[in-house]
Amino acid sequence: MFKIGDFSKLTRVSVRMLRYYDEVGLFKPAKIDDFTGYRYYSAKQISDINLIVSLRDMGFNVADIAVCMKEKSEEKLEDILKAKGEEIKNNIRAEEIRLEKINSAIKDMKKERVNMSYNVTLKSIPSYKVISLRDTIPAYNAEGMLWERLDKYIVSKNIPCNDIAYATYHDEDYKEGKVDVEVVMGVDKLMENENEFIFKETEVVEQAVSILVPGDYSNLAPAYNFLGNWIEENGYSIAGNPRQVAIKGPWNEGNTEDYLSEIQIPVKK
């Protein structure tokens, strides 16, 4: 048997933590002297305290560690560890997303300091013959999945297309989750609809404000902000859903700095 101090030295676990584990019922001494109240530990307990320390360092809380300590099946313990591994992976991804947002915010602040400006134009948008795919996607940055589906269908049916390509966002407001998006490609002639793929002629837009947005897609958010200010300052109101026209992107440019998008927002006085 070892006194608590000696056991602490052998296991590299502080006396304070050994007493805490005893208090919460996680790791009890092998013996407590009835007269002195001193705690004594056995060498047979070393493997248990090592496991407790390992689980603590993996991020398990006391309650989870207690469950693991009661689990005698190595297979079950392995399942618990795998589940913890998946939880950690998800947490890492969540932190990576937060880091991306921080870096994006820093970039946006730098853009504001150099007073990024855009050339706003007012124009009418004619009717187009298009093939359309409209669906709900998990988030705005998942728009590519619609383009992939549309492109795959167009290729499989050998449909002649032109340079018209844009996305329309149909939700009445900004969505944190599922987004109602329609992507279209210009076609030479209308054909029969098939399932979710719709051929149609788009409506004429009498007047829309338009700006070209160069560079990475992260530049689009401040561009929308800029357009919002311009619309209000010039006495216009929004009269329809915005379109995001793909001019240059990953399909024809290797560098994100060479991307080019156009934002079109229908307006009226």
C-alpha cells in the first residue's frame, strides 16, 4: 500500500486531484485508515488512474469517465472512444468555420479601409430561354451542388446551351439554414420538361441595378451591402429576387482572384 503522497509521485497525479476523484466517487482509495483517515492506494490501481487521466486529457468529463470506468468490455470502450473521436472532429470543424469567419471579417475590414467601390449600372434584362433547376439546399455556399446536377443533365441529354447562367434566390429573407435557390442555363430552344428540369422563358426585368464583383465569392457579401446602401440613397426599392450571374468561376479560372460575378437586383422608384 502507498500513502497518497507516494502514490501521487508514482502516478504523476496531484494529491488534490486524487482527493477530488475520491470525493466525486470516481476513484476511491484501496483503504482508508479508520483512526487517522489517511488514504492508502494499491499498485493494482495504477492502471485505473492512468486510464482516468488519459480520458480526462481526451476531453471526457467526470460523468463520462465514470461510465467508461464501469465498462469492462474493451469493445464497448472502443465504441465510446470512437464516438468521442467523431465529436472532437465535429468540434474541430466548427472551430475551423469560426476561424474562417474571423479571417473573412479581417479581410472585410481591410476592404472597408481602402474604400472598395463598385460601378453601379441601371439596365433592363431581356427574357431568356432557359433550362431551370430549383431546389432547397443546406446553405448558400452549397449552390454548386445544383450546378453539378444541372450540368450533368444537360450533358446527358446533349442540350445546346449559350453563355447565360445565373442563380436566383427565392426566399423572402436571408436564411441561416435551408435555402430556396434556382439555377438556370440559357438554351437555344425550349424542350419538354423532365422531372425537376424545367424549360421556360424568363420574364423581362424592366429595371435592375447591377454591379460586377471581381475575385473570390467571399467578396459578394460586402457587394450586397454596398448595393443596399446605393438603392436606398438613390430612392429605389427592391422589386424582385436578386440574381447572381456567373461570368468567371472555377470552371474556367484556376485562381479565385480571377473570378467574376454580377449581382442583379430588380428595382423600382
